[in-house]
Amino acid sequence: MYTLQKGMYKAVHASDQMPLSDTKLRNLFGKPYSGEPELSDRDGLSVRISKNGTVTWQYRFRFQKKPARLTLGRYPDLKVKDARDLIPEIRGILGKGLDPRHAWRPNKKDHSVVTVADCVEAFLSKRAPNLKEKTQTLYKSALNRHYKPRFPGRHIEEITHDEWLDWLDGIGEKSPKLSASVLKNGKAFLRWCKGRKMIGHIPLFDINTDDVGVPPDTGDRVLTLREAQAIWKAVERSRAAPTTITAIKLCMLFACRESEIVNATRDHFDMSEMVWTVPKELSKTNVPIRRPITARHEELIRFLWALYGEEGPLLPSDRKEQANISVSSVNKHIERIRKKLNESREVIDHWRCHDFRRTLSTRLSELGIMPHVTEKMLGHILTGVMAVYNKHDWLEEQRKAYELWSDKIIPK
């Protein structure tokens, strides 16, 4: 192990580290802490100390040639001597070829019981309020329905792999997609609890979606340019409120999410800089999205301004004052357009507005537009090093790509 001291790396040997004592931990417990997050004892035993002075025992080991860590309990519930006394038992489990994270069961007299319901309540009270309102609602519904009533009174770390699997299989018998969704939600909120040191590694983390159900459809529909042109013509011929028809056209041209355009207000569109900024509150990624406004976009936006003025919602509702039209009203009209197309000679396989996002990415890539440009057009977050260091929006490159896209999907 090495530490950086006065610009040089200095080796720190195990022999240089003093074993832990109850006196030392008592002085650290429950107090603000800014030192090393992990302090070693001996024989693989150590403690992790949070910034607010929560002290958690852990045992480091290797299983199947991979490093692993087992949470033993918290100080002062588990004193130094008691924690050390657990090591021979855990090593005995390893000697039998078993994974202690699953095979070892803590003694309840030494450990406070943390139930599934405790984890749900902690997540909903501390983490959920920082999420978007829609995401909060989804988590509250899913966790209160599926997780909170399960395994009442049981320490969550005592629930076995088979018990988790049996429960998820029961859901999967009725709905494989629901079972996969429940597992995904469970992993998300319980990993947060693990990060808060409420719980250690539990068998649920080792269950994969393929083990219990099938993931939700991600969609693979890519329209041909001929199909896109036929849909544009059908939208123009259709009868609906100007806001609904224009919303569909803007979704097709921007390849944006429907929620981004129907919730837009007119101040999001800077016509001097010719840039549309989706604020982070309306962005799925919780990061602002900047897209260029081309001549085709401008024509539609100014058409709306001429009808409804330059303040308030871009796509105002006829029913509610100072409110936007809804995504459902847009989708209902798309359903009518699909039906009309299928009744005519122009039969097109099932499509939805969201398919234009995939179509733009695919067709523009075929025409030589670089992936980082189409990713920005779609409002995606770049991955890898670019996500950390490159904050450029490539607006000029996006503009050229949007002009090319418009020329391809709008019939001459």
C-alpha cells in the first residue's frame, strides 16, 4: 500500500499499522470525520468510517480468485473483540468453498435488524425527494407495493438467494416483464442503502434479469425515408388542432422526446442565437439539452407564435388556460394517422413518434454524420472520457445534420 507524502510515494506496510481498539473507535464514533475512510485491524478485518462518524465492520477476503468484502455489523453494537471472534467462523465457511456473503448469518444479538421495509422508508424519505417528480411517483408506487410488505421482521441480510428468487418467480409467472422491472427497481434502491452502509452485500444483487423474467421492449423500429415522407404527408393532411399537428412535425424534425416539446415554453427558444434549450427540469438526463433551430424549425415555431403570441406555453391547450397540450393528445392523433394510412394504399408497419429518434440516428449515420453529433441531437449524455471532459454541443454540426435530415423526410 502506498501513500503520497510531500510529492513522493511512501510505502506503508501492514506492520506499521496499529490494531484497532475500542478506545480509538469510541473516540471516532458519531463525530465528524475527515480521515482515511478505511482503517485496518488484522486478519482481513477493518472498519469503514463515514463522514458523520458511522463505524462499520467489514471483512475482506478472496472468493473464486476475486476480491470481496463482507459487512459484519456496526460499532458499538459490535465491539473489537466480538468482531475478531467472528473471523474464525467466516474462514471456516471459506474453507468449505462457500461464499460468506451468502452462507454466513450474523447473530441478531450483535446486530441491529434492518428489514426490507426499513430500506424502503429510508430510500423514499432521503433519496427520492431529490429525484424528478415523475420518478418519485414511480418509485413510491413500485416499492410500497412490491417491496415494503415482503419478508416482514426479517433482517434483510438473512434473506437467502432462493427466497428472493422464489418471490420474483411468483411475479414472473403472471408477468415476466413486471418481474424484471421489480428486480431492476429493487437493485437500484438497495444499492443506495448499501452505499449508505445500512446493509451489506445481499443475494438479490447477484440475480440477473434473465433469471426471473424478460426486460421491457426497447424498440427496434427504424423507418425508411419513404415511410417517413409518407407519415409527414399524412400529418399535413390530417385534421386536428394546429398545436397537435405542429407538435408532431417538431418531434419528427428535432427527433426529440415528445415530453420535451409539449412542455416547452416560448422562452426556451432563443431566436437571436437560433438555439432551443431544454432545461434540466424537462430533460430525462437531468442535464440541459441545446439544439440548433434551422429554417424548417423556425417556420413552425413562428407559425405558433403568430397564432398564440410569444409568451407562455409553446403548444397551449385549448382546454386549460396557460397549460400545454398533453403527450396523450399527441399520441391519440398519431393513432388516428396510423389508422388512416393503413386504410389507404400506403400501408406502413406499426410506428410511433419515438421511432423517429432511432430513425434519425440510423439514417444520418448512414449518411456520414458522426455518432457524437447524433447523440447530442437526441439529448443523450456522452460516455467515457468525453462525458467528463468534453462539454461541447457541436451546434454547427448539429445544424448541418438537421438540415440534411429535414431534406430527407419532408417531401419535395
